Amino acid sequence: MDKTLQTHLDNLWTTDRAAQNAAYAFVMQAAERPVDWAYAIWDEVVVNLTHADNHNRAIAGQLLSRLAISDPDRRILKDFKTLLNVTRDERFVTARHTMQSIWRVGLAGEEQRALLLKGLKTRYDECAKEKNGPLTRYDIHVTMRNLYNAVADEKIMASALAWIELETDPKNRRKYAGVWKKKR
């Protein structure tokens, strides 16, 4: 691991917001593709999923989602429950950032994709009772659409459309369906 990368990885968890934001931007860009340093930071990222600072939780959720493609040992299968739990975070912005990134877990393989879709279905069902339930459901559809666009798995679209059919609020139903009407 080069010195620049190591410095940014060290700064991911700092209380200096400027250094943390710079580190975040650098590391997220680097993790767009498979990396050979995922396991060097994996456990630290997982620990930060439950950190007291919501910025750390948001960063950890987004980063772990990206690291799933760099996980030949399939550790994400064990840590997915903790990752998904961040989509229930008390700070809605933290939950939302994680939800908007979690689709990347599905890029890691069929087993990871199946686990992700099962977790999204659980969130979809339970969030109906939450304060921001309709927005969470919308984000779940955007998440599924991002995954569908990346892997072209028709089961993803079929699941999402089936969930929309069960929506009782016509306004929300139209909003969710709009995610799927966009150009493919």
C-alpha cells in the first residue's frame, strides 16, 4: 500500500472534517474497482459501522458496500447484517447514504446479490411504519435500479415491480414506478 493511500485510510476516522472529507473522496474513488487492500482495513470498517459518530457510520457503510467487489473470501456474507442495520440508523442522512450505496454488494456475485435482495425486501416491508418510510422505499427502488443497470438481472426488476403493485398509496406507487420507467 502506498503512503498516500495509507494516509487517506488513516484519515477516514479522524475528527478533522476537512481531512476526513478528503480521505473519503480519495478512498471512495480508489474503491470503484477491485483493490488489493480491502482486507487490510475490512475489520476497522466493520467496527465503524456501529461507531458513535454518524459520519464514521456513513463512511463505513458506503465503503464496505464498495469493498464487496474486493472480497474473494466473501466476508460480506457474514458482515451484511451489520451493514444493513446502518440503513436503519437514527440519523436518517446516515441511513440514506448507506442505502444509496448498498447496491454495490450485489456486484460481488450471485450469493451476495441474493442476500442483498433479501435484505432490501426486509427493509422495504419494515420501513412502511417508519417516519421516512416512503422515501426509504423510493431509495430502495433506486438502489435496485442501480443494481439492475449494472448486472441486467431481470429478477431484480421483477421483484421491484411486484413490490410496487402492493403499494396502496397511488402517489407513492407512481413515484416508485417512475424509477423503472427511465431509460434502461
